[in-house]
Amino acid sequence: MLSELYILPILLFSVIIHEISHGYAALKLGDPTARDMGRLTLNPIPHIDLVGSIIVPLFSLLAAGQILIAWAKPVPINPMNFSNYKRDNVIVSAVGPLSNLLMAFACSVVTILLLKTQPLIGEAAATSPFFVFLFNMFYQGISLNIILGVFNLIPIPPLDGSHVLAAFLPDSTAEVYGRIGFAGIFLILLLMRVPAFEAIFRAAIEFFYAPLYQLVVFLA
């Protein structure tokens, strides 16, 4: 299982991009909070959550053989700076999962380039631990980012999808709904054991994964 730790660097980078996307979108919509607190940076240190970025994914990888859940420190957002609270909150929330889908596409492109490079660098280099590590990291990064994107679209607090759904609820209902907070993670984990919910989740992942996989196969 330790041989599969190549997934951790791309996981860390992906969750950081996810959070930076939220902060950058908020900045463009009038809220400089994330920028002013130094969170619009690729430096991983301000973003790392010891539990969500390291302990949980590592335990998940070693125990289950795959990353089931991971997160970075949420970027600080002050919606009072938005000119249109509901619209801008939806945009800021949606760009996080969108960034993961774009990352999945970027990983597909790098995977294709690595496959195209193999005949040029020779068998020895193409089978070297470093090249194999890079290939596995970016290839697995495709499905990893799709899982992160789809997972964050689930409309249950505290995930991004809940903010999108809340924008369409009456204010009083949205306020009560938002109080679920981080406890919603436990509800999601329970739902993942429900066959119907799991089937929908897997179908959503396949919807995004299939065309990227076909792209890699076709171009490589």
C-alpha cells in the first residue's frame, strides 16, 4: 500500500487549488479577505489542515486503498463584501468543484504528454521509479480530482453544493439548513453506505471520467 503514496502530492495540490479558487473568485466579487490573510498562495503551509490534508487521507489510503475524503483549511470569506449575496455566494462555492474538474483535465493532458514521451526517452528512463511515479501521480490525479469535484457538489453542509442549494431556499430555511455545519460530513459518510446514493455518486463520477479516459486512450 505504501507504493500508492504517489497520490498524496497531487491530492495536496488539488485541495489547495480548490481553496485558492474560492478565495480568488471572492476577490473578483469584492471580498479581499482571503488575499489579505495570505491564502491566495500555492505555498501549502497556510492551507494544510493536519487532519483533513494528511491524517484522514493517509489513513484512508492505508486502510481502504483509496482516498475517500480530504480537505484543506477553508479560505476565509466575508459575504458581506459581496454586491449580490446569493449570486456571488453561489459563484464562489461553485468554482471550487469546477477547479477540480479542470485539474482532472490538466492531469489528463500531462498523462498524454508522458505517454507520448515514453518512446523518446527510451525504455530505461520510461521504467525508472521517477517516471513511473510521475505517470501514476497524474494518471490517478484524473479520477482523484473528479471524485473531489463531485463529492464537493453534494448538497449537504459543509460541502460547496450546500451553499448552491441554500441560495434557492427561503432565507429562514437556508439559515436552519446551514446550521448542520461540519456534522453533515457524518451524514454523508452514512449516505455513502446507501446503495442508491452510492450508485448516483458513482454514476456522476463516471459521467466526467469516461470522456477524459477516452481522450487519454485516443491521443496516447
